[in-house]
Amino acid sequence: MNEGLSSIIEVQKYFRSIHIMVMLLLGFGFLMVFVRRYGRSAITATYLLVSVAIPLYLLKDNLGIFGGVDSNMDRLILAEFGAASLLICAGAVLGRLKMNQYILLGLLFVPCYAFNEWLLLSGGLGLVSAGNFVDTGGSIIIHAFGALFGMGVAFSMTTKKEYETPVESDETSDRFSLLGSMALWVFWPSFCAALVTLENIPMTVVNVILALCGSTLATYFISLKLRGKVSIADIANAALAGGVAIGSTCDKVPPTYAFAIGILAGALSTFGFAVIQDRLQSAIKKIDTCGVLHLHGLPGLFGGLAAMVTVDGISMGSQFKGILITVVIAILSGLIAGKIIAVTGRRNDPYVDAEEFLID
């Protein structure tokens, strides 16, 4: 590759990395302010989590732990992917950690995330042959891992008081949450296309947009069918499920497949929010504050499994093994992290800013 073309590619990656940063801070940040009295905390926690994840991931690369890449832009983008997964994880316990515990969560999460990434993408320990696991945009490595790690933390940490305290929203907090959702929707193509080859970027962008369109349409109709009226929480969350699910195959399937994957992911996610969430939380007596299992966990697993039937020449054994490894590592490490964080103390009252912030 000549030096001029290499420089152009690096500049393009810079723009996509900034798009991802918009997703991390504005997208995830505002999506999580739906909790009515926790807006200051949600935004601050987002800042802290991103500010822990990126330097820690880059330090891992500098030390040569779990492999690494030579390009600075590639390293930054991979670090942003880790930050995205951490924000997904934090959504499961949002409102139930102290600010310093979000930092601790990041310190515990990033090494586990990097280890799983190394196993699946670099052939670490020889469990999955390098190059045989299909997950370009991180349906499994980013979304499913973050969600399942977060569920493990929530299972370890949720107290009876936290379970019994309602997670409240209002008209204003819902509007800000929708703003965050729209920012994620707009920049999701850059997220999935961040590291794909130059010639595959147009196809990837089209596929991601079609998948998001499919999940948005499915969310509206399924929400209306299951609830009688449309839930704004479904629109803010499940409409994004197409972006989650298409990640694994975003640069490998035709547009018709992408649209179908989006529709199915949106239906699955909406069904999760409308039907599964309350029943599951009632059964286990634990709370998934942001519903990350239904936005990132189930659609992410679906996207990884969909690759097994939509991508030609895929190693089905390696794909399934990689998914299984991710599930096991995420849940077990999340459970352990939750136990460690719980030792450092508990909030007096969940889901309120006033415990840690000056309120005018």
C-alpha cells in the first residue's frame, strides 16, 4: 500500500473514531438519563467509564498483553470498542453504584473484555483459530459480552431494597433518552465500518442502516401489538437492536439479509422488553436497569448465531465455540466483579443524584 493511500485511510479512521466517541458520550450518555432523578449521575458515570476504559485498553496494548496492533488509529478504535462494551455493562447496574464504583467496574471489566477478545480474534490459547470467528462489528465480543458481564454484576450486587425501588422516568427524561438513541442510530454505521477494509465500507454502511430501519419498524409494530400502545422505552432501545445484531455480518451479507436480520432483532428485543423483562426480574429478584439483556445481550447472540447460516464458508464449530466462550467468561467474570464491588460499600438510596451531587 502506498504512503498516500495509507494516510487517507488513517484520516478516514480518525473521522470514524470521532463518530464512535459521539456514540459513547452523547449516545450512551443521554440514552441512560431516562432514570428521572439520576441524570447528573448517568452523564458523569459515562464520562468516568470512557475515561477509564480507553487509557486502560491502550496500556494493555503498550505492555503487549493479549496481543496488540501497530496502527495508532486501530488501537484507539479497539479501545473505544472496549469502552462501548463497558458502558453496556454499566447499564445493567445503572443507579446502584457509587461514582467511584463505576471506576472500579471499569478496572475490573477491561482486562476480562481484552482476554475474551484475544481468545476469539487472535486465537489465544488455541481455543478458536484466528480468523475463524466472524464478528466484524462486535455483536458477540462487544454487545453480548458487555450485557452478560453486566447481568453477572447485577446478580451479585442487587439488594432487596434496590429490587423493590421502582426505576422511574418522566416526559423530560424520556426525551433526552430518545436524543441519545438517535445519536447512536445516526453514527452506528461508523461503529461497524470502523475497521473494515476500504472496499467493504459502502456495503457495510448500507447494511447497518437497513438493519436499523428493520428493527425500528419491527419495534413500532411489535410494541403496539404487545402493549396496546407504543412504549417510548421500546422505541429508544429496541429500535437499535438491528445495529447490534448486524454487527457480526455487517460486511458479509447482502442488503436483503441485513434488513431481515434487523427486523428479527427488533422483534426479539421488543418482545424481551415487553414480555420477558418483568417476568425474569420477578423470578430472579434482580434488576437490569437499562434492559441491556434485551437490547444488547439477546440481539447480540442472535447476530452471532445468524452468521452461521448467512455467511458462506464460515466455520460453524468455531463460531459456536466463540459464542459459548463469551457467554461463560462474561457471566462468571461479572459475578466475581460484582462480589468485589459490593465489598466497597452500598448506596443508601438507588437512582438519585442527591446522594453524591450538589443539587440546586
